[in-house]
Amino acid sequence: MADFFRKLFGSKEETTKPKELVDAATTAPLTDQQLHSIISGQAPKYEIKQLIASVGQSVGKQRDHNEDSVLALTTTISGSVESVPFGLYVVADGMGGHQFGEVASNAAIRIVGGKIVEKFHSYLYKIPTQSLQESLQEVMEESIMEAHQYIQREAPGSGTTITAALVLGQQVTIGHVGDSRAYAVFPDGRMDPLTRDHSLVKRLEELGHLSKDEVETFPHRNVLIRALGQGETLEADIFTVPFPQSGYLMICSDGLWGVVNEKDVVRIIGESPNLHRACQAMVEAANAAGGPDNITVILAQIIG
Amino acid sequence: METRNITSPIGPFDSGKGSGSGDQQGRQQLMPGVTLVNRYTIQDVIGVGGMGSVYRARDMHFPNVVKLVAVKEMINMAPDPLVRQTIVQNFEREANLLATLHHPSIPRIYDYFSHDDRSYLVLEFVVGKDLETVINDANGFLAEDQVIGWAIQLCDVLEYLHGHKPDPIIFRDMKPSNVMINQNGDVVLVDFGIAKTFQTGIKGTMIGTEGYSPPEQYRGDATPLADVYALGATLHHALTRRDPRLEPPFTFAERPVRRINSNVSMELEAVVNTALQYNPSERFPAASAMKKSLMDVAKKTGALSSLASASLPTPVNSGVKPIWDFKCEDEIRGTPALSQGTLYIGCYDNNLYALNAADGKFQWKYPTDGGIVSRPLIYENNVFFCSEDQCLHVIGARTGKLLWTYPTEGRVYSSPRISDGHIFFGSDDQSLHAVNVNSGRAVWKFATDGEIHSTPLVANEMVYFGNENGSFYGLDFRGGLKWRFQAKRGMTSSAISDGPVLYTASLDSTLYALDAKSGWAIWKFRLGKGTISSPAMVDDFIFIGAADGFVYCVNARTAKEVWRFKTDNQVSSSPTIYKDSLYIGSVDGFMYCLEYRTGRLRWKFEAQSAITGSPVVFDDIVYFGSTDHHVYALFA
């Protein structure tokens, strides 16, 4: 009850305290040690909520060019109004064999990224801020469709996967086509896939035609049944889930998930002092295992 | 091979070994009038199985009305006490497992108990005919569309059972006599595997009826594919009227469906043939795959459209009778509240009524100076509610005596919400009021740009509500504005929350998912018309009614429609979820009970006029009011 009245009426004593803490936290850039202590520390109550993210990428050991594309954008705007983390993370894996594979993945991240940033521009960088007419899922779907049409028009015959995550506040809105993946990774070692591969092998597994073991050795593991730029009609999976609390959002191409198993991913993230070291270590692990394909990974976390 | 049928009175499993005859006399059936555990009064024997009898009984827990249940008896005949004990333990484990199953084609388990050498399972009493009777009673062949519809439902329930975690449940005994067709024309699987634990003393576990079971089941292999075969055999029987128990085993290939019934399409025959393959690896890989093939057949033959549009034969009130009803002086448009055996409901005769929830007896009424649509709220033995007389009223829950009122400057249609010692509600004076629950004094008011009819939601230390101008507000506990969202038309619907997401709807024909922190629209779902219904949520499903007459079920993550159900007039009532059912009223005068996963109609009850308020369900009873001036109580 007393607590409620404090919330209701506030008090000078209470309102001065948080300010000091806020000030302390905004003296960026934070060192690794500081970040680590924030993350593993006692979660200070008045810390500003902010999104942090890092990216790892490598061409791998066996390809001579990179068909993966990645976009990571993190914004923190905080002041008198409470900060609402905004982030956009996109991985696209151009289709091997097609001549415009890298064109397609590059176009995908730029068009999807550009379209979404454009939509949010007046919310993030205008005064007074304006919220937009469309819902987050509508924005995501429109931008993916625009990228799809562009690729069909400008790079016919090519295709790309796309897994895009729009983080706003505590929500992640995901747009997904193909076999790149988004995961929620938790400190207790759980690693929940958020996306479902649009691949032949997954489809056969779902239909009960392949057992778990057969899936591992299936010869056509990289055959997609849906891709951006392919087919007249495209149905992207669009959905919204809560941002993994006290955990990580991970997005990666099959150069990582197809090569490094989940246990190692969880171990690497757990052992790394910060996000960029974790991304680097995962890329190294994929290369150490032969690096058969381009490798891309994004890790994002909400701290505070 | 001998032909035997385990549902016949002379079962092969009676005594473990030796002859099975003469034993039936030893197992005395319960006589009508006997009451088990002081609750279930036996009325009649409705079936005799290998393990004991099945009875129709009346649940005396509801003395004022007749609630029927099926009581399945299993007699424990193991001579060894340790074995007997194990059997009872297995039975209880199985009963607990079955009680966790929720599927429209699986009867609900209400209760189980054991005493002496008998164990009992109390389950939903399914009114209808078994498929064997339907086949035998039919004049000629059954319609293909009809059989496809049932087959899809059977695949669906098998898919559900086979997908059970951690272990798949194998039905093992698919055959026409174990498939009930209920009053709505939907299938219900009866005679669940539970009896199997009582089959001691047979070598192996060769369960299942000859004629329907696949070859491998005779080697003791019960797998999902065995159920697929048995379903194929059941369909073969239904389409050809040839009883496989009267034919040599595994001879379906010699009797193709179309040779006997040329009306059947080649496509459906192919599905039946695939299911009936001798070699399991040549059958459908799973019930889900068979369902998909059947759906394809249905699309090709046009059966699907007739299945969907037929909306199934309408069960006229399907025998639903009120437990009680109570007549007020004027229309009831609001929603009741239940607390400690008393039902409270406001009426347009200006009174708030308190009725005994068990029998509907009048306890007291409290008059105000205006109609009451606001839902009463019971908090610390007091009733809080609002009236068109512009006031919030607080009265004693037991006495109906006034404690205090709090005036606003407009009529009040909003329902109060209490949190952290404060009452929150909106008024036609366009303000949201926060009032101290003890002193009755205003703590703050928040002025908006429209009348507030919605009920505020308190969650995440915030207060959320919409107004008739289409504004939706997120306030902190001090009444400070955190964010505002603008819909195109009024927001009468009251929001619900699931952690960081709010769900609400507007007269602009949209169901919204909003981020609770910032008010961003996460997704929008387009309804056929506007709505004042408030959403309900369970699992990943959001449910809501709309003025286009539909009840919608939408996936909370993807904003994709899961199902919709059509009523004959607008739906202003808000859905209530109880167990595996959804309850909602419609202006067409019906209270509907739907299976919430599928939108399938369980029953409907006709009042004499529109139902605009929402039902409350407690202890298996549904309570609601109607504009026909009545308050009703029905079995859930």
C-alpha cells in the first residue's frame, strides 16, 4: 500500500535517486567490464533499458565469395520520456548457384531495412514524434513484399532467404522466408527456435517422411521451398513474440546453424564476456568445423 | 480365425484363462437407483463391455436439474492382491492422463474412483448413435461427403492423440462401434484405451477387434500406423456396408470400395486403399497426412464446401434446459458477477439484484436512479457498480445496504476495476476516475476527449482504457499519460493483456494488438464490422465477437484467423472461456457454447430476446442475463 502511494504521489526523495543512476549509465561507451557487470550484476532498478547488439560474419573456408548479407541497427533514445529500445536486425542468404545470389541478399537487407527505417523516421527523429498508421506486422510484410518484387524485377532467377527482426520496446516482430533462423537463447541453456525453415528437408520431416537421423544425412538439405524473389506469390511468416527476457535474440544463416550444434552455441555465448566476442567465437567455431558456407550471426540483448 | 468382438457380453478376457462363459453372472450389474459415492445415481445400463458395464447416471451434485453422465465400470478380476493393486494404480494413472486430453472428439472426463474390486470412470454422456448403428440403420449407402467429414474429424483426433507428449497415445480400437455420432453430427471417440489395463492374463497385448486391426497389431505392435489402418477399415465398412468381421482377415484389397459402391469417387477409394496397405510403410506416414489427402479429396469432389456451409444440422436448444431462471422488471444488458454463492446483476429496472447462485432465489435488490449495465465487482464483502444515475455505488454484499456513493458528471456504463486500494472507472463526463476504495474520495481524474464506456485494465502498473472517440490511453498510477493510441472509431471494447501485449477492438472493425509499453500497434485484424465485444484469450488464441454476427478466433502471434463462427445477429457479448469451451451470447437470442479450438458448436440455448451481456461460468454452471428480462443458469 505504501508502495502504491509512493507511485501515486511520488516524493522528492524518490525522484532524485533514479536521476543519478541514469546519468551514470549514459556515460557511454561502456567498457567490456562495465557491460559485463551490468549484465551479470544485480540488475539495478533504475538503469535505462537499452538494446545492444553485435554481428559476426565470414565468407567461410570453402566459398570464394560472400552471398550472405546482414544489417544491424540499434537505436537508444532516452530523456524525459522513457526510452523505448528500437532495433532492426536482418540476415539474408542469397541462393547458391544462382548468378545473382549476392545481389538478391544485398537488395533484401537494404530494401527491408530502408523501408522500415523510413516508416519509423518520423517516430524516431521528428518532433513531435508521430506513431505510424500501419501495425508493426503490416510494415514488416510490406517491406518484404517490396524486396521480393525488386529481386524478381532486377535480378531474375535469383533468390534469397530473409529473417528480419524488428525490436520495439519488449516486442520482436519477425518476418521470415527461407532457412535462415531466429532463436531465443536463454542463460539456462535453452535455445528455442522462433522461425520454421521453409526447406524441403523440414517439410519432409514434418510430414513424417524423414526421421531425426535421416534429417541429419539428407542429401538435399539446402533445397528451399520458399525464397524471396522466387515464385509469383510469396507468403512470408510474420509474427510477434516477446523479446527473450534475460536472454538473447540470435539470427543466423545456415553457415552457422548447419555447422555448429546448439550445445556449442549456448556454451560459446555463456563463456563469452560480451556480445561481439560471442559472435566472433561462433564464426570461428563454424570455420574450425570446415566453414563450408558463408557464416553470418547477429546477437541482440536488452540490458537494464 | 475365430471372430470375436470384445464388446459382446461374453468376452475372452473374463477370467484370465479358461472359458469365458458363465462368468457374467458373477459380475453383478448395478441396479437402477443405486448411488455411487453419494453422487451418481444409476439410471440404466447403456453398454456391456469385456471389463464391466457402462451406465447412464445422474449427477446428484446438481439436485435441481437432471445432469446426465456416463459411468464406466471396470471390474478387477486379478486374483493376486499385488496385481490388483497395480491394476488400480494403472487405472488411476490412465484416468489422470485422459483427464488432461482436450479435443472435441474425446469425451470429457469428470471423475474417477475405485472401491472394492471395481473402478469407475465418470465421463461426458454423449447423446447420439454409434457409427455401426448408423451404418446398419441407413437405407442404402451413406453419402460420400458425410463419410469424408467424419473421416477428417477422426484423422484430426488421431493426430491429436498421436502427437501427445511425451508418449503418443495409440487408440488401438478404431471401429464403427467405438465412434459415436453426436447430435451435431460430429464424431466422438468412445471406449478409450483405459479398459485395457484390466485385461490381464492374455498373452501379449493383442488388443483390437479382428477385421479392423492391421496385421502387425497381431504381433503386438500398436503404433500410430495401426490406428491409420483401422481407420481405413472403418471407412471401408462405412462406404461398403460390408462388415469386415464377417470376412477373412486382411482381404480389403480383394473388395475395392468402388466395386461394391460405385458412387464413391476414385480419389476417396485411393485414400482408403492407402490406409489399408498391408505393409505399414506403404500407408500414410501419419494421421495428419491422411487428413490432408482427405481434405484434397473433399476439395476435388466439392465435399468441403458443403461441409463448411452446411454448418451442421442445427441442434434446436439440444435439450439444454436452464437450471433456474429469474425474472426482473426490465431488460438485462450487462454481465453478472458471482461471489460466495451469490450472483449479482444489474438491470434496466434500475435495480442491482442479488440471487442465490444455486437455485436463483431472490436475496435482495438495491435501487438506483438509472439503468445498470455496469458489471458489479465484489471486493472485501462489498459490491461496487455504476449506474446511469451518474454514480458509483458501494453496497454491502450480504445486506444490500448502501455504504457510499461517488458522483460523476455523466452517466456511467463503464465497470469498475479495483487495484492497489483504488477503484478505476470511466464516465460519460469523459473522465477516468481513480477513487480511494476505503474513503470513497477522488484520488485523481484524467480528462479525455470522449465518453468512456470501456472497463479500464490495470496491468504492468498502468491503467489502460479506450473512449467513444477512438482514443486509447496508457496512464501510470498517478494519472499521468504515458501514451495514447488513436483508432478510427469508438473503443467501447475493454482491453485484456498478456504480459507486454494488449488486445482490444474498436467500432472501426479492427481487433488490435498493442504494445503495452508504447502503444504501438503490433498487428491489426480486420473484422467484418465494428464491435463493442471485449476479447478473451487462452493459449495462443484471441476470441472476440463482432456486429457482423461472427465470433472470431485469431492467433495472437501471427494475427491469422483460426476459425470463425456465424450467429444470426450482431455479437455484442464478450466471450468467456471455461475448460475447453467458449461461451458467448448473440443479439439473435442464443447463448452459444463452442469448442474453443475449432469453433465447433457444442450446444446453444435460446432466450426470448437478445443477449448482449457476457456469461460468467463457475463450477460448471453458466450464468447470464438477457433483454427478455431473465437471468439464466445453465450447465456448462
